[in-house]
Amino acid sequence: MSASLLPSIVELTPMTSQTITDTEIASRAAPVSLARRRFLASAVALPACCTLPSAWAQETSLKICQTTALTGPLGDLGSALHQGAMAAFHAINARGGVHGRQIKLETLDDAYEVPKAMLNLEKFLNDSDCFALFNCFGTPMVEEMMPRLKDGNMPFFTPLTGGQVSRVAGARHAFNIRASYADEAERLVQHLATIGIQRIGIAYQNNTFGREVFTGAEAAMRRAKLPDAIATTVESNAADAAKAAALLAESNPEAVLVGLAGKPGLEFIKEFRKLRRGVSLYALSVLGTSANIKALGADALGMAISQVVPLPTNASTAVARDFVKALKNFDAQATPSHLALEGYINARTFAEILQRAGKGASRSAFMDASWGLKKWDLGGFEIHATTPDRSASRFVELTVVGRDGRLMR
């Protein structure tokens, strides 16, 4: 399939509405309006084990399965990602699907809770019609799912995490597109080195996510021959955010890299701004949601944020134009966002690989085709698969929060 095969939506099997516990990112994306309400209103459970012939071996349709957060504090994040994918599959299906087959995405809400995600996973693994897992959301969930999928028989396509938990050497079933957290940290450091910044402070979360950010930044600083950073951790409950802000403020940095997500990030930035308002702040994509920017108010102004997909409203980028068109065809009131564009890109890539795998392809053939995808350009965003321990995209660009709270390049 060529890059000209444009996006569209999948037929969705509704999901079960549940309550979310936030342990990773206490933030939200832009509302997903009508589309989200439609599928939440008609929630049902997916079928468990059955003995019918596999749909993916037939010619009419192919089912892929997803567990993600659709409700609660992270519901808007998971729903935005899901909505973008649906917009892509809808357009593809409207043009006849792939090799004459419609792609059907069946989704269950896990409320961003690991036990619920694992229950959903078992339902999918016991469903003989499920061809692949697609866009499962959240580092804690993905980390728990990887051991369960270690036999490598089920494609685990674009799990949504920037962590190394899904980037494992030899795990050919796990195909990651988005740049890693370490990639984002490296890009931020490269920018700081380019503009002549020497004294860099780093505030990072005291968990796996934060440590990966710190390690990536530290390695990039060594390569750029920058002085060692003044670094401090922040606990996930943000109890020590003010203390960390004071420590970094006293070190008189020229810029601070914020390797924090959710509440710790918000509290640290507010406290640091009180002490050193003129110091430039650089954050990762996980902190750059519209809800977080709104919560920070004036404290967000001028903050630089790395992004792992292009600016969705940038009409000069072909993939962004295609995305906005597909999204509006799906839901005229939907708001374009980075996460929705990421979901769209993941769905377009899935369909491209399925096309290359051939008519009636097996899971094994699909996985082989995925690792054969080299230098495929969607129009401003390139996919280049190398090895399972590396992302198929290294795209990272910087955006800046403007006076109206909007992100600008």
C-alpha cells in the first residue's frame, strides 16, 4: 500500500465504562466530543474464547484489539489517541479496506488500571478472531503485558509508552513507533547545547519514567561536552516538589529540563516560577497536554515542550493535513491534538504493513513485513524499522507555549 492510501475509521465494538486511577500522568487531552460519547454509551464486553474460524483468515474483515483508558482522569488522553486511529481506519475502510478486508478495531476500557487491562488482555488472547493488539495505552499496563506476550505469537503493535519496557531486544512482536523518553530528553539537550546553554538543571520523577529521562539527558550532555547537570528527583505524590524547586533555583541554572509528568510536573513548575521566573523550562511531551497548560496558566508561558509527532494544525505538513481531513470526516466537532495525530499515524502504519504482508497474511507474515518497513514517509513523518529495542521513529520537535496557551513551533 502506498502512502496515498488515506485514513478512515474502524468499526468499533463498544467498551465497558469504568473508573480510572492515575498513577502515571495526572493530565488530560482536549475533549473528544461526539465520537467518544457514542462508543461509551453503547458499552459491551468482548467475546471470550470461541471456536469459529478466525476472521483474519477470511476475506471480509480483520479484527484488532485494544485495551486503553477511555474514562476518568486519563480518559481524554486514551480517547484522543483512539479517536485518531478510528479516523484513519474509517477512511481506509471507506476506500475498500486492505486487500478487500475491512479493519475492525475492538476496544475495552481498562480505566488506566493494570488489573483491568490484564483481564482485557486475557479476553483478547482467548479470542481466536483477534489478529493483533493495537495501541494499548500506558507504561504500567504495557510493562505488565510484555511478559504475558513473551511467546511472540501475538503482534503487539504500537503500545503507547515512551519507556524501554516495550523496546526489548529480540521481541519482534512488539513494534514501537513513537520516539522514546530518552530520545526526547536527548533532543532537548541538543537544542540547549546549540543555543549555548551550559548550566542545566534537571528535575526528574523518582520512578522508571524519570530515571529514563535523566539517563538520556545525561548521555546527551556528555556527548555535547556540557558540564554535569545539577539534578534532583521529585516523588510521584509531589510532596517534595517545592524542595526540589528551591534546590535547583539556588544552583542558578540557565535552563531546567523537567522530566516530570502530571502532578509532580505541575507543582514543580509553579514553585520554580515563584523563585526563578526568567529561567527557561523544557518539558517532555507527557506534560504538554491542553489540560496541563491550562492548569499552569501564566506559568506555562514560554515553556518549551518536545513532541513526538508534528504539530497537528500545521497545514504545511502533508500528514497533518490528511489527519485533520480524516478527523473532521469522522467527527466534525473533534479537536485536533498531538495524541490524536499519533493514533492516526499508528493506524496508517498498521494498514500499510498489512498491505505489504499480502492477501490473507498470517501474524508471522505481518510481523515480517513490519520489520521490512524502511524509510516510509507519510508526508513529514518517516517510519524506519530497525530492531525491536529501537523505535521506528526518531521524530522529536520542539513547541513553545504561546500567550493564548496554544502550542507553536
